[in-house]
Amino acid sequence: MGKGKKIVCFCHDVTEEDIVEAIKMGYDDIESIKRFTGATTGPCQGKSCMMHILRILRRMGKLKEAKTTVIRPPIDPVPMEALLGDEGEED
Amino acid sequence: MKKTDIAVVGCGALGAGIAYNIAKLGRKPLVFEAKYFGYGSTGRDIGVVRGRHRDPDVAKLASEGLKLHEKLPDELGSNTLFRQDGVLTVALTSEEAEALEKEFKSYASGSFIELSRDEVRSRYPYLRVDDVKLCYLSSREGLVHPLAVLWGYLDAVRRLGGEVVKPAEVISIEPKGDKLNIKTALGEYEASKVVVAAGFRSRELLSKLGIDIPLEPLAKEALVTEPMKPFLDPVIERPGTGLVVAQTMRGEVIGTVGSLGKTSDLTLSSYRFLRDFARQATQLIPAVRSLKVLRQWTWVVDTTPDGKPVIGETSVNRVYVACGMHDYGLSLVPVVSKLIGRLVVEGVEDPMLKPFSPSRFG
Ligand SMILES: Cc1cc2nc3c(=O)[nH]c(=O)nc-3n(C[C@H](O)[C@H](O)[C@H](O)COP(=O)(O)OP(=O)(O)OC[C@H]3O[C@@H](n4cnc5c(N)ncnc54)[C@H](O)[C@@H]3O)c2cc1C
């Protein structure tokens, strides 16, 4: 048995290999990696994987600025039913 | 100064598609992208591919675009995740039904069918049909992964010997003899021809050349939920309120609601959008009530006064443009990029492009 897979993103099962492969294909900044591999877009919204990816980028000499992806609202997932607002509420 | 053949400004799905079609005709395109792949509309898109449109000129492109989307995975040798489970267009009020009926009367018969409330109920048990007044199914339409389209084109461009550079903002384009001087963040280039496909930013770039394309940037919001097991086959849309709901292959529910809004320096995602979406989506699809919203975002789409895209050669020789794609451009990308590729490389203008000429704004 060789070494096991190194999972970087648990939400979408993205491995370190997947990230390295994406970087080699030219998706070599955090925003491109996010879109190409799906890492950072699962229920954790990058909270558990972003730093790993930045580290891989740095190791490969691709980290131009230490920047995360743009953080989109909501900060934590919110159920649709909590967003219905009050009856009669208008704008 | 670096020399190049045909330059493309902007690497959204459209710019990448144009580069692909130029490369396919044997030329070497060089694409400049200011930010990263998927920075613009293409990365914020819902991904609905429709073969119809209210404007008859755009409808011709859309119908051709749908056919080409079907062939794209084979043509590019990469999966665009196009899933043709249909688009279900519903009206929930009498006014909406009247408008919808009128609109669909103008579409080619055979491209859609009308479904009765009972048919909707038996085919799509997760839909709450109580309020549905009218429903059409366009069964060949569906959902594509917008970024997979972009990546597919990009791969093919590189395979065919084209080049893509990022981050490489184009600052200006200037005619010089029979060439064009392009100032970019990576230095100066000389090109034989330039195609601008820079979304709403096409206007400011072209205005430096004395070309005025009256693009108005308007805001569009969207959201995505956590994934759940696949249950929603077709795309559900309610044109009366701008509601669109679909489920991606990853199981996320993705959607939008509302009309295009004014933009400001602070174009932010709004609570109002979340609430309107939650209300309207749960009214039609009660099962989404418990789904959690993961992300919402806003982007600025490129609109024109007559609602049509702008595609063709500009008043400056050898400078071409493809913009004004509103919030329906992805459906058109395969056909627009093919036709503009032929125009740029072979000088052949397809009659389908006539209504979209940049000179129409005079
Ligand atoms: C929320 C939303 C939902 C949508 N939903 C749908 C849908 O369901 N179906 C559909 O068909 N369409 C939809 N659209 C529209 C669709 O996304 C676009 O029309 C389509 O992807 C084509 O985009 P584009 O390539 O023209 O522009 P973009 O993807 O915006 O690409 C333009 C690129 O040009 C770059 N650029 C700008 N200025 C410069 C410069 N000076 N130098 C270098 N590069 C530059 C930008 O960084 C950008 O990457 C939607 C759009 C939005 C915003």
C-alpha cells in the first residue's frame, strides 16, 4: 500500500493531487482553483480548506499575494425558511 | 514590443469561444484576461441554455446556440455537463399567463409543449401546482456548467496553439498603420486584428478609440444552496417575476429572482433578494424550505438600449466587438463565437449577425 490520499477539501473530496494538477493546468490562483476544483465552495465555505490550498500555492511558488477568495454572504449557511421574512413585510 | 496575430480581450466563455473558433480556422489567437478565468459573468452564471427569446433576431441565434451546445462536448472533447432535462416555464397569475401565452405563440411549434396542471403534477410531483395557471415545457433546453464551457474552450485553444495570458488587463488599443497597438499590464503588443469581448467593460475600452457602444451595466443577483440528493430535473422559471430555480449536477440548488437592477459603486448582495427568492421558490417547490443557502452574489451584466447584443466589426478597421450579452449570453456563446470567428478570419459576415451591428447606434 502506498500513501493514502491527502484530502484538502472534505466537502467535495478534493485531494492535494487535484489541487496540484489544477495549478499545473494554469488554474494557479485561489479564485481559479476554487472554480476549477470546487474546493472552498462546500458547506464549510473554505473554513477548513482555504489555508491548505494557499500553502500548496506557496510551495509551488505561485502565491503572489496571501489572499483568500472573496467571502460571500451568508457567513454561515442559513436555511431558506429562515429567510421568508414576516408576513406582509414589504421591502 | 511583442508581435501577435489576432488578439482577444476578455476571457469569459465568449472570449474563450472566439479564440477557439479563430484557432480552429488556422490562426493563432492570443487572449488577454484582466483577472482570472471566470471572473466575469461566466463565473456567476446560472447556466440555463434556452433556444428561444422574445426578440426574434436573438431567437434565431438562441435556436442555433442550443443546437451547438448539444454538440459542444464532442467538438471540444470535454464535458460541459450539459443536461437537457428541459425548462419548465410557468405563470402563476392571469396577467403572467396572458403574457406567456402571447410570447410562446411566436415560438416555433414543436420546440415546446403545453402541460396541463395534472400533467405537471404527475411528471414533477415535487412541484406545488395549485397556483400554476399556465405551463410550457421546452424539453431540449436545460442546464450547462458555465465554467466547464469556458474550460473546454480554453483547453482546445491551447491544444490548437493559441495562447491565454492572465492577469493581463488591456489598457488601450490604438491603430498604427495597418496594425493595432495594444497596451497591457504585461507590456505592449502589436496585433493584426483585435476582438473585444470584455463584458460591460468593453464600453470604456472602445470609447478610447472613439467608438461609442451605449452599454448599460445592470446588476443581477444569484444564490446557491448546500447540495441535496438530485430531485429537480428540469429548470423551473417564472418569467413574470424573474424566478429561475435549477439543481446542478453536484446537487446544489441554484437560482435567481427579480429584474435587472441599477448598479452603484456598492453593488452588494441584498437581503431583499434572499427573501424574494425564498418566498417564490418555496411557493413552487416546498422541498427547498429546509435547504441552507451557502452563497449569494451579484454581478454586473452588459445591457443595450434595444436589448440586443453587439456583434461585428466596429468603425475602426480590424477592431471587432462581441458584448451586450445581458443575462442570456451563455446560451448564445457557441453560435456567436463561431460566426465572429468566421467574420474575423475569413471576412464572411453571416446574415444572422446583421441586426447586431455595432454601427446601429450611429
Ligand atoms: C447572475 C447571472 C446569471 C446568468 N444566468 C445566465 C443563464 O442562466 N443563461 C445564460 O445564457 N446566460 C446567463 N448569464 C449571462 C452569461 O453569464 C454571459 O452572457 C456569458 O457568460 C458571456 O459572458 P462574457 O464572456 O461575454 O463576459 P464575462 O464572463 O464577463 O467575461 C468578460 C471578461 O473580460 C475581462 N475583462 C474586462 N475588461 C478587460 C480588459 N480591459 N482587459 C482584459 N480583460 C478584461 C473580465 O475580467 C472578464 O473575465 C448570467 C449572468 C449573470 C451575472
